[in-house]
Amino acid sequence: MKVVLLAGGYGTRISEETHLKPKPMIEIGDKPILWHIMNIFSKHGFREFVICLGYKGHVIKEYFAHYYLHGTDVTFDFGNHNQTVVHDRYLEPWKVTLVETGRDTMTGGRLKRIQKYVGQEPFLMTYGDGLADIDIKALVEFHKSHGKLATVTAIQPTGRFGALQLEDTPEVKGFMEKPRGDGGWMNGGFFVLEPQVLDYIEGDSEVWEQNPLRQLAGEGQLMGYKHTGFWQPMDTLRDKNYLEELWASGRASWK
């Protein structure tokens, strides 16, 4: 099953980094967040990727074009016809297809543009800026079990601030640091999709999270897989620093 990654957006809310590189190439522990996301799928055996490029897509192409040099020892022998020798080579067993899906194309339009690369097979899809310790195999099995066209991972993000338990008096009865939100479930990415869902997308201007998902839900074709473990997007510099802290301290549950 192929994995489609949306990696073409502008990332304007983290412009401190994205004025130089696309958002999926922002590094967590010296590795792009895109690499971390791909490893989430890879450790569960899903290793064929289709990456939707847009804003500064050439940066992602150059990264994979030179990927075999990353993390290896290399000898450049300029006196011997500029021979290059890579020592102790290790590469993840990935197959990566990079697709130019348009600088200003919306999320649905990007999916529509990679239709020929996924063919008539179901595929996984997620965004290029979110990490989770989700069991991808369990997600796929859940999708197969219900027979509908689409599965979305449902998450309950923690609140950004601590919660106070106040009753009729000013006395604080309890405190919880960053509790779960209001109990509602949200789109956490990590979809499993049948190829027919691409017929719900009109063109480049279609936003996947609007009409296509609403129509699928209205027809009873969208099911939610509840994930109660770790989930964290990288929308802002604060989020990036938090993920960096988790990685550096050895508490990165997605690793």
C-alpha cells in the first residue's frame, strides 16, 4: 500500500523557518520532520511513498537526490577521475516518488494530481507536518474491516493551557496541566483511502477537508479510527521547539 504525503503548503504560521525551506523540511533532531513521518510508516512495513510537492519543492527533490550521502562516510578522490566512494552505506528500503502538484494547489487538488501514481489500489495519506505514535497496521486493519471508502484518524488534542477546577467559591479544587480538550474528536490526518475518493475532488481549488470529506461523511462512507496516544502537529515555532525537546530528551514516542 502506497503512502501519500502532502508536502506542498506554504507553512505561513512558522515563517521563521519556511522562508528558506518547505515546512516538511524543518528539522527535528537534525532530520526533517518529513523523515520522521516516513519512519512512522516504514516501521510498520509501508515503504513506498508518493510525495506531493509545491512550495519550494526543489528542496525536497535535492534532499532525496543526495540522500545516500546523508549520514555516511564519503571519500571524494579528485585525483582519480573525481571518484566518489561511500563507506558503510545504509539506506532505508524506501521507494520515493516526488510529484509536482502545483505551488498554489489546495490539498484536495494535490491528491487528484497523484491519481495515476496510486492507480486503483487503496492508499494511506497524511500531512507533512504531524507526528504520532499511531499503529499504522491497526489503522489499515480497521479500514479493511468496515468496507467504506475512507478512514480518518480521530484524535483529542490536549489543551494548550492548564485547567482549573473552580466551584462556587474562589478556592481552586483541582488543577490539571494541559488536559484533553472539550471531549470533541478532531481530524488527526493519517487516512486510509480507497481510490474512488479521488472522484469526489473536482480540481486544483478543492480543499480535501471541506466538500470531499463532508460528502463522504454525508453518504456514510467516512469512518473514524480513534487514536488516544501521542499526536502533535508542527504548526508554530512553539510546536517545533516542543518536538525538538521531546527528541533531545529521549521522550519521542513516535521514534
